[in-house]
Amino acid sequence: MSEYIDHDSTGQSIGLVTKHTFTFGESGQGISLDSGRSLGPVKLAYETCGTLNSDKSNAILICHALTGDSHMAGYYSEDDPKPGWWDIMVGPGKPLDTDKYFFICSNVIGGCMGSTGPVSTNPETDKPYGTAFPVVTIGDMVQCQRHLIDHLGIDKLLAVVGGSVGGMQVLEWSVRYPERVRAALPLATTTKHSAQAIAFNEVARQAIMADPKWNKGDYYESGRPEHGLAVARMVGHITYLSDESMRHKFDRRLQDRVELSFDFEADFQVESYLRYQGNKFVDRFDANSFLYLTKAADYFNLENTYGDGSLVAAFSRASCRYLVISFTSDWLYPTYQSKTMVKAMKKNGLNVSFCEIEAPWGHDAFLLPNDRLNGLLTGFLDRVTADCGIGGAQ
Amino acid sequence: MSEYIDHDSTGQSIGLVTKHTFTFGESGQGISLDSGRSLGPVKLAYETCGTLNSDKSNAILICHALTGDSHMAGYYSEDDPKPGWWDIMVGPGKPLDTDKYFFICSNVIGGCMGSTGPVSTNPETDKPYGTAFPVVTIGDMVQCQRHLIDHLGIDKLLAVVGGSVGGMQVLEWSVRYPERVRAALPLATTTKHSAQAIAFNEVARQAIMADPKWNKGDYYESGRPEHGLAVARMVGHITYLSDESMRHKFDRRLQDRVELSFDFEADFQVESYLRYQGNKFVDRFDANSFLYLTKAADYFNLENTYGDGSLVAAFSRASCRYLVISFTSDWLYPTYQSKTMVKAMKKNGLNVSFCEIEAPWGHDAFLLPNDRLNGLLTGFLDRVTADCGIGGAQ
């Protein structure tokens, strides 16, 4: 979920990309949300890469994680210093191969990267929504993505792929719109948050709401709750790494000093890293969006929403094939949670591949270079393409 | 470290206890701290129970965890609703048996439960120290406890026992004052914080320091940083439990409602629990103390302080026997950290018993009723007593 991990992007880039927007729900009551409330108009920021084939059968939707955006790969300009968040994965000859497939990635609603969210203008007041924005669900995000897919004239997605909260959207797609998805690739994810995962999100939310500048969400003129948001991000960051990866990366090494300071400056590199991540995040993200997106993740509960408490019943709605991947050191969404979903899928006779990848890097492993992950994605998509008789872009 | 866990205290109580104070370092420069700074006068709040035998050889020092206090067991008054934090363990016929031993427990310096800390009056300004209080170490805490033991006329402690940050003090005692300790019982602890443990503490500190009311530690007249401290406590609480224990205790059960609220109230019991714990903590604890005590825990590094980077060298100073105990679900100080210390002790030919206790309750397991833990403590202390020819109180 820390989509902006520093790593060297490898392989060929897709080059320049453009952010588009698509607006819907402009007339009448707007779209109906899972809460019963309505929202409209809704704008989605999205990007695409690769070429859609003539029968529009090679489209793959990429779902971003908690604080990500539509910028999955490539650069916005010649002097853009940083490519999209999954540039190592999406490009010519890469596991998500733009020579073969057409990729779509949109910013989720509730977000702050171009799609409608709490920072957007509330048409009823002509001011930012703030906490007047309705609480949205993973299902609402996916409903909006479906509007986009309709708009692009795509009847059936070849695949939906994403990690973490993106993986929740993948699972939601497969159950909410089974007729629209051939294959689903949920990575490092869960069908419902554990109490511990909710707890971490709640602490992060409390950190934001404890900041007096949060001002009940009404801070767009008075100044943003930067301190609270930075602390919230720091909490998250610990859960994206692992005990082992933090030991490798930082251990107890000191930051810019040879002895302990005996004050409250950042003595240790890990402290300095967290402060840096917190402060950097504040520049690019909206505190209210963070509240809404973590709440959506906490609310996600596939078995309750679609199976009346039974995950097997929920997956009885699905018809796609699945590639489920977990990572050994992911303690935010541990492997046992992936195994639970795989079992429920299999009980429905669904075609499921599952792999737990050995990786020390914690939850963030799905964003890092990993040959095993690359091979699994490539092989799975090749098989789906072959079995379905899908033609490539050329 | 959440010393105030709700549980039924079992067995006979020691009854009423009194909090005492002992002041030292009044003359000259005060005591010398590990930072090189000095501190004085130093007051320690302490309590005792059981009866010291004639040759003062049956004294056991109990070291409290991060935010604990000297009130290990018993009640302050007839209508006191709550006993001390380790009442299940300390009392007549209990594993820490007041019929046999004399127990001492003092509040650590840097704390806020009666011992000198940032809330105490700075003799140079006649105002509370705030962040003018020197950063103290586990070693400094133990040095002060040694002054208390001297004051009580005890030449050699039969044992030092404590869990978590209390366990760090136990380890420090055994290496700093080897001639003063016959047996050491470090429970659920570590010889140094991992990067992850430092990270959690740093987030907690940042939550406090991000609260504008913290005011660089100068808030005793202007009003306390309650919001920041509550968030800090919430972070800690997650690390004291485990994924499994949180699932057992809360799972995804809703709080006082049958459906999701679709707002930012506490939907889930785990959210409500954390908010409650955070708010309750604010009533009894000082935010600056929290900064100092977490820093002391982060600084603790037995191998660097006493072994020039070698834990084996550090324990070469020790001469006591050890009972080291870890808990399977403790992910704050996982068993591998206890195994590391046991290995280093054994390389020095020390008499070490080690047990990893199967318990789902996370780090807090050492504070909860556990027959296995009880049996190990009782048996170990019986053996030490017999081997050393120690007479009981009677």
C-alpha cells in the first residue's frame, strides 16, 4: 500500500501517458451507493496503456491499493522524474505486457488523485465535500469502475488485477459482476479485515481526527491536518513492512550520528525513515480521503455482503478463474486469509491457482521486483488468453 | 505493558499496602546518569510486601513494565476497587509467594507514579522539568533501584523479576550489578529493541509531539496533550495483543449496533476498545513520561553497553542463574529474541532455564493468568531458595 516505494524500474517503459477523466451520474440522483445514499456527478481519473484489440477482449483492469492512483506506469512528461507506481510490472515485455494487453487503471472514488472524493466540490454547497462526502465501500469503487468499463465499450474484462486494497476490488469485481470478468488476480489481500487490521486503521484515523486542524473535516480553507496525517501514514508504513525487512533495512543503525543523542531527535534510521515517509505523504494526499479509504477497507466483507455470512456462498456467484497470491512475511493480510478464500473458491468448483511466495519484505512485497511473482502472472495470463482464444493487440 | 488488564484476581490478597518514598542524591551533583548528565534529588515511590527474613536474603525485586507503577499487589484502602497490577502473581501462596519472600517494587525514574520524572519539580526553576528532564536509560532506572536496595540494607537480592520493559531492567541488573543478584527472571523481553519495536515507539512519540498542546513538553499549566497521548496508547495496545487474541476478543463484532454506521463513529468493538483504552490512559499517565520511558526502552542495548557489540561478552559479566520465558504469540519481543539471549548466557556457562510458553494472548500474556507460567516461577524460585539455603520469612 506504500505505492511509492523507491526501487529501480527495470525493462522498457511504456513512455508518456495521459491522465483522462470520465464523468457520469450527472443527471437525476446520481449513482446509488451501498450505504443507500447517492452520489453525483462522479468523475473518475483514469489512464490506459497498450492497445485494445478489435473485439475488445484483451482489456485488463488494474486496481490500485489504498493511497495509489491511476498512474500505474510510464511518465507524464519527458522530465518526469518518477514513473507510475507499478512500472516494474506494466510495460512492453513485462509481466503485465502492454504488447499483448490493454490496461486500464482508475483512481478510486473517495480518493484525491483526480476522482471524486471529499476534496471535490459538493454541488449542493459549491464547497469541498469534507465529511459531507458519503462513506463509500469497495463495492462502490467497483461500481464506478464498471461505469468506466461500460464507457470504454468493454463487455468483458480479460482480467482484473491488484494487490492489497486493490485485491479487495478484484475480489469484489469477481462476485459483483461475474459476467464481466474472465480472470481475477487478487494479490496480498483478504476477503475481510481482521480485528488487528481494523485496529491499525482506526489508530491512523484517530491520529488525523485528533489533529485540531482536522476541524471535523472542514480544513480546506483553514489549513490541513498535516501532523495527524503524517502520524497516520507512519502507522501504516510499519504494517507494510515486516520485522525481518525492517531489520535488514534499518536494524538499529543510527541516523547521521555515531552516538545516541539523549534527546527526542530521530536517533535511529528507522525513526528518520518514518518521519520522512509521513512528511512526504502529506504533500500528496488528503487527510479526509485517508479516512474514507481506510473505512472502505475496514467495511469490506465479502462473506457478509454476498454470502449472508458464508464465504462459500459469496463465491458461488463467481465464474472467473483465479490466481491468488500471498507472501510469507505479509502480516497485514497473512497467508491464512488467502487460504481461506482459496478454499471457499474451490468448494464452488472454481478454477483456482494459489501460491504463497517466499519473500521477506512484508505486505509491500507485491510492489517489489520478484521473479516468482512475474512468472506466475505471465504464465497465468498466457493460459487465460490461450484458453479463451483471445487475440492480442497486433 | 498494558498493566491494567481486566481480569479476575484469584487467590488470597495481601490486603492493604502503603506507598513509600525514598529520596537520595540530594547533596552535590546528584546521581550520574548514563547520558553523562546528573540528576538530583531523586525520589522513588516504592511498595513492599511479605516479610524480610533476619539475614535479608529473601528479597525479590519486581520491575514494572513501561507504564506500570510500584503498586504490584494488594489494595490501598478498604474501598479500593482495583488491586495492584500483578495481584494474580503476588500474594500468599501465589507464585510470587508473600509467605516465603519479601517483595519490593518501585516506580522507575522518568515515570509519573510517584518517582522523579518530567512532571517533578526542577529544583533549578521550581517548575516541572518537562523536557528539561534528562533522557534516562534502563541502566539509570536500575541504578536508582540499587540505591533503594542499599537503603533497605539488602546486600544481595534473591531474585529480580519482571516482564517486557521490566524484563529489560532484570537483564540490566544481572549484568550491571552481578554481585547483587542471585537469580534473574526476564519475561517476555529482549536485550535490544528491533527496528519494528523502535518504529512503534517512534510513531507513539510522534503522535504526542504532533499534538499542539504538547507545546515542546511545557504543558503543565496550559493543558495536557490528551489527544496525542491517547493515540500513542492505542498504537501500543495493538502491539501488546496478537492477531489471534484480537480475533478471539473482538473479531469484526459491531459495537452497540446491528449494522454499519457509514460514518466515522466506532463501528467495531475493537475500535471502541482502543478509544476507551486511549482515553482511560490519559487520566493516569503523563505524556512526557511516555516519551522518556519509550526512549529508554529503545536505547536499551545490552550488547553495546556491556559487550562492545557482543552479547556473549555482555553476559560474561553475569553470575546469577536465569529463568527466561517467552510467549508464542508475542510479536513485540518474539521468541527468537529470547533464544538469542539464552544462547549468549549459555556460552558463558551460566545456569539458564528457558521456556517458550504456548499462549495466544500476545505480549501481554505475562500479565494474564497462566498455570504454566505460575508453575515455572514457583519451581524456579523453590530451587534457587533450596540451592542457596535461604530461609523464609517465618
